[in-house]
Amino acid sequence: MSDLSEGNEKDSKKPKQVEKLPPKKNFSEWYHELIQRAEIMDVRYPVKGLYVWYPFGFRIRKSVYGILREIMDREHEEVYFPALIPETELGKEGEHIKGFENEVYWVTHGGKDELDVKLALRPTSETAMYPMFRLWIRSHADLPLRVYQVVNTFRYETKHTRPLIRLREITSFKEAHTIHATFEDAEEQVRKAVAYYREFYDRLAIPYLICKRPEWDKFPGAVYTIAFDTVMPDGKTLQIGTVHNLGDNFARTFDITYETPDGEHSFAHQTCYGISERCIAALISVHGDDLGLVLPFEVSPVQVVVIPVLYKGREGEVLKVAREIGEDLKKYRVVVDESEERPGAKYYRWELKGVAIRIEVGPREVEEGTAVVSFRDEKKKFKVEKEKIPEMIEQWGEEMRERLYIRALNSMKEKIVLCESLDEVESHVKSGVAFTYLCDSERCGERLDEFGSVLGEVIEAPVSFEGEGRCVVCGKEGKLNAVARTY
Amino acid sequence: MSDLSEGNEKDSKKPKQVEKLPPKKNFSEWYHELIQRAEIMDVRYPVKGLYVWYPFGFRIRKSVYGILREIMDREHEEVYFPALIPETELGKEGEHIKGFENEVYWVTHGGKDELDVKLALRPTSETAMYPMFRLWIRSHADLPLRVYQVVNTFRYETKHTRPLIRLREITSFKEAHTIHATFEDAEEQVRKAVAYYREFYDRLAIPYLICKRPEWDKFPGAVYTIAFDTVMPDGKTLQIGTVHNLGDNFARTFDITYETPDGEHSFAHQTCYGISERCIAALISVHGDDLGLVLPFEVSPVQVVVIPVLYKGREGEVLKVAREIGEDLKKYRVVVDESEERPGAKYYRWELKGVAIRIEVGPREVEEGTAVVSFRDEKKKFKVEKEKIPEMIEQWGEEMRERLYIRALNSMKEKIVLCESLDEVESHVKSGVAFTYLCDSERCGERLDEFGSVLGEVIEAPVSFEGEGRCVVCGKEGKLNAVARTY
């Protein structure tokens, strides 16, 4: 694939030269450049809000969604429902359609014919699935039902779009849908889903806040919504997962009933929960640095790079040892970089791509039977006996994940401040997340929404404050809430 | 999941009863019923031509596409391009748009806004990819480029739709696209692609014809098209894969050029090749029988079922042994069926689902340290020492694949007849594939198209006839062609 770092003009004749990535403190610019240069997504597709997954980016996607599928497969079955939803079904649940009608893409024509019934490109799949669930569920013996799918969904975004974050085609939406006999069973599933998502983000070393979204910001049609947010380098939060208890709202709309053991007919209770490719946006943004991507070992497309440091006359023996190391590590995703570039150019390229472990071998190491090892997230290098490398890899990978997690967690903690006045909230949300107390009233919430968004009642956070206090707006009894500017 | 075999009415009160599948000789009815009853797809989605993948069906899809990905990954990289293509790009290649314009779904509105530029739901991705390839390819060092994606594509089908065969949303289109320096390099890639597809269908035990499609039926925009067709039980053929040499047609339209080692600019040469979920339609149709699915071991969602045959007072010991057998086979997809149904009902259900290997254990087998083994494609049962089972499984699976292949191959051979007159062609295509000689002229081809479709010049077939002979229409020099009614 062509090197894109020299700019977008195909016919540019200027010589290849390595331009520095903007520093991460200019987060927006850094993110946009890194996505393109590290070949995660090509942002040059000729429609706003649509992007191309490069092979390298796709390999990250494959590893990350591999973890998500592994977790889901423990108690869900994978399915696939159509991408096209007839207008009649999409419109059935009143709150739901109100929440989505401004962002639905409509298919109105097939060939030269106008369609009798317009078809929506799924913005999410409740209204594709639930008419079928009505047919699937008949008795208590059919419950619980737990399914998921990983699909493309579509939103007509009018705001500023951004790769992996705000898209018109969300290419990788993992949505799970479950059906239960009772509200309590659905609540239990919500707890499980939260635990699954916690495990998923822990494996990616991404810290998060868990909040219960305020009434006015819950999923359209849900009883309540639990959300995962992470904090981006610029202090804005990114919603990276949501879990909804739908109660029997959709069951009533779509007539999903079951026969109880006593022969009665009851409405079913439902949950749904989703994660999109924002998980990869978080991965890039939370861990990356001025040199490029920093990817946890488990999901890095190249986990180990072996770099032979060649000196004239000694090339053969060095190459031989470098290849042996590569061979010893073949159960991992390993590259032995035999290209003719200078080592510095190689370091630059593999750092940009976030390779977790780098192993260098020169003539001296060949003599010693050693190699020089370094990790993407640390400056230091150290020597290891060549024979010991294979047995150390997993441990190094896990230690790196832990380091990344602690670094990210500390960075998140620093951005969270307990604010005791509206002025403090207003001032702090410019660069971080304000925790403050808020009562139930939507009016008080709206006052805070002027500064950013109320993420909701804090359920889990890396910092601990009292759960209750006086509402920062009206002074009545309130609960600990998070407020931030959001992506 | 609910048992759907008693009909589609949710509120039907009639007692559960096992209705027999229509016999396979009534192929169309058999296929439709089997797809639903074996829980491959739910055909009750409220839009014509759109279907739901059940969990069981999805597991077949996962195994089958796992094989396809394994083969592709050897020299292609996986990518993902957007599902929405602007009208301006889709229309650029004249032949291409002519071929697709009557079956494209158009997105015309986002929310309540009319879009400035209409967006096509991809019918195939040449026009999404090739404007980007223009940017990706600059020098001969960027070649060859080989990528693939597995995506949903859309066709506004006006003909009779059928699950997995003729769809409005093709949910699982594997499309590969490659770029090369020269026409010869592209030809070499066509040969490789044909070899990949051969391997894929061999592993599924599905026999095929390989034909070069006639000029008037090639892929819109291609230089030539090589196609794989299998023969369905009713004698109609199903196209299950195509490989196209695009020459530099699209490169000229989308300005995909590269700099040669001499510094000249040349148009690139391209190929593309695709397989859709028709591969699963073929799998079901070619191997299935009056009892239901017959799935090759490698792709069966349940590879082995262990059935304890329980007698009063001996349940404990029998169950214990059945579970031990299950445990010994845990690296496979194995189910120990401990449900309380009669063995007959269990056999019925697992036969319907196509389970490759069935193992029964009763009190006598417990005493003997044996088990009774049978295969889905054979009537006979035989006893095996329990300890020997794990080491035999792979061999049994492979032997079954070979038996399935030979049976399918013989059935295909029987349906192919060399026809020496138009009357013979007309008569034979009613129940099979007519091989006959045809010259190059489109007029002679049109004469044959009246009876069915000219599949093209036969390149590979399980029966061998002279490659050349007198055109059955005009008597001039001709080549061996296949003619059939097609799905």
C-alpha cells in the first residue's frame, strides 16, 4: 500500500519525507492525522461521514471484535437481521421513532420505481427484531432469549463527523437483545451486560465512568439507560457503550407475550445493549502518544517486531538470528523487518503503528546470544537471553496492559473534579469532567446542560465521593452526577 | 427458541406434532420448508426478499465463511468500504451502470431532508473502491494489491425471491478485488481465484461446472467472466461464484495508474471475484434429503450428537458414559442430548439439523465399553470401542465428505447430457443441463437462450466431451457450451 504520509495529492512529485505527527496535545488534529497515517481509516471517501477501513485498521477491528464476540458468545447466540426496516414497523413505538426520525436514511426507490413502503436503513435494530421475537416467543420455556449481531447501522448526522466517532455508516455496531419473563430478570441481565462491558474495556486497558443517564437522555423507549463513558485527552467524554432496560414497553408495542406455567399470558421484558467502533476510537485516543498508536499486546496487528541491526560483513549471521527469533514467536503476530531502511526509519514506522514489543539484534547480541527488548510505552531498553524470549512474551504483554491501564486511569482521575458551585462546573467542564450533586428535576439538569451534558448519576468511577449531597442548582437533595462536554 | 414446525400462527392452539418435511423431489417446497424448520432463516420478515438468520443458520454461515476467509487470507487483506455510493461514482463506468441501474436501491432522504446527491446502496463495490484505489496506487511497488471484504449488498429484485438464492439484501457477499501491472498478471490472478474457489467448494463437497460466460452475459464492465455453477436437484443451475478479468476498463474510468520502473505512467489491470450466501443454498440443496439437512462434518453447527438410550433403573450409568464420550470429544461441536424425549424424537430432530455423526449408548454398550455410531448420510450403524472414538472422528468426517462429494458428483453427471439438435437441447433443459456446441455469434446464442440460459464455454466439468464441434444452431465451428435453466 502506498505511503500516505506525504499528503493526499496523488500526483505530488515532492520526495518522500517523514512529516512529524502533530503533538497529542492538539488532540483533534493529532487524531485525524493518526487515523490516516497509521492506515486505520482512509478519510478521503467522497461522501461526508463515510470512511474506508484500511487492511491495518481492519486487523485492529478484527482483534477487538474478536474479544467482544468471545465475551458475548458465552451466553448469547449470533444472528443477523435485515438492514432495511419498513416505515410501518419503525414508526410503531412512539418514543423510539421520535428519537430517531431526524437521523434516519430513507430508501425510497428501487431501480426506477418508487417503493410502496419506504424503507429505513436501520439506525438500530429493535424494530427489525421485535416483530420477529413476537413469533419466536410463545412460552416461558422460550425464555430467556439472548442474541446479538455485529452490523452496519446508519445515521444521517448533521453535526461535524469524525472517523470511528461520529459516522453516517457505523460499520461495526455490536447490538445485543434479550427477552425475559420479568422486570427483575431484565434487571439481572442489565447487571450482567455491565459486567461484560467492564471486562471488555478492562482487556483494552480503557478506564470508564459508569453512569445512569438522566430521564431526558435515556434511550428512546427505555425504562432506564446505563452508559459507559471514557475521557478523551481533551477532557471531553466519549460514550463507548450503553445498556438499556426496556421493561415491557416494546413488548406491549410489538405484542411479545409468553404463556406462564399457569397458562396465563404475560408481556415479556427486554433489554438491549450496544458497543460501536467507538471502542476503537477510545483505544487509539486513550493510549496513543506523540509518536503514534500505542496498542495493547492482545489487539495489536503486529505484536512483536524483530529488527536486525545490520553491519557490513555481519549481515548474514544477524539476519539468521533475527529470523530464528521470529520463528520462535510464530504463534504471535510477528514481523521480522528485513527491509533496507535505516533502523531509525524502521523504529519510526513501527512506533507509528503501535507495535507492542520491539526486539533488536545486532552483531554483539549474536555473539552474546541475547537480544535488546523494548516496549512501545516505555523509553527503556533491556537485554534478554534469546532463548528466554518466547516464555516471557505473554507476561510482557500483560504487564504492558497493566501499565497502560494505570497510566490511562491516572490521566482520567486528574480530569475529574468535584465542583461545588455552578461557576466551578462551568469552568471545569472546559477541560475535564465535573462531578457535582444534582436533584431529579429536569429544570436543574437543563441548567447544567448549558455547560456540557449531564452524563447522569455516577454508578462507578475511579474516584470516590459521597453519593449524595445538595443539588448544585436548587440546593435540594441530590445525587452525585457527572457533567462534561461530549463527543 | 420456539418450535416452528407447526405453522406460522403464533396463537395456534393445536398440539405440537411433527409434520413430515415435503419430499426432496418437490424441491422448491422442500427447500422453503427446510430453511424455516431447520432454523436456518426465518422467512417471515415483513419485507419481500429479506430474511432473518436464525442462530442455527448463522452458525453454518460462520463455519462456511470461516473456510472462505482462511483461503482468502493467504494472499488477500480484509478491508471494509462504505455501503453507500454516490450516484456520481456509480454512474462513471458506462457498461457497469447499465448493468445495475434497474436493480439499485436509492437513498434519497436523510431525516426530513432531501439529499443533494442520491446515494446507492452498494449492489457490488467496484465504484466504492476504485476511486480510493486511484489514491492508493502510485508506483509498481504498490502492486499487486489484493483485498476482500464480506459485506451486505443490495439488489432491487423484481423476480420471485428465495432465501439465500435471490435476495434484496445479500447479507454475506465476499468480494475480492485485485490490481496488477499487466493484463497477464491479471490473468494469472484469475487462474488463482479459480483455484481458490475450487478448493472452497471441494471442502464443502459441492461439485461444479466452470464456464466462461458468453460475451452478452459477462459482468458489466469486464473483459471476460469465469463462473462456477452447481446443478440443483430439479436440474436448474445455481451460479455460486464468479471471477472477472476487468482488464484496464475500470482503471481508465477511475484513473488508476502506476509509475513503471522506467518512470512511465501506465493504467493498472484489475480483477474481482465474488461468492455470496448462495454457497450455503448449494450446501443445503445438494446434500439434503427427505429427512432434512445433511451437513459435511467441517461446517455442521453440531458435529456429533451423543444420545443416551435410557432404560429404567440404568439411567445413571448410561448418562455417565454418554457424558464421558461428550467430554472426550469436547474439541468438536458436540451435544449430549439429555432431554426427556423418546430416542425417535431425538433422531428426528438431529437428522433435520444435519448432524454429521450420531453416537448412541444404552445399558448393553455400557457393559461392553462400546457405542453405536452412525452417519447422517448412511442407514447403517456399527459398534465401536468407546476408547477408539476420539481418534476416529476426523477420519469419519473426511470419509463422509468424500461420500457426499461422490454422491453429489454422480447426481450432477446424470443431469448432464450432450445434445446434438435444438430439439434435444429444448427437451433436456427441462430436467438437466444440456451440453452442446455453439459458435461465437450472439444470434445463435439467443436461439439457445429461448430454452434456458447459455452458461458459456465449458472449461471444467465432471463429464468429458470433445471441446469443439459444429454449432447446433448454424453448423459453423463451435465450442462445447452448457445450457440450462438457472436460478
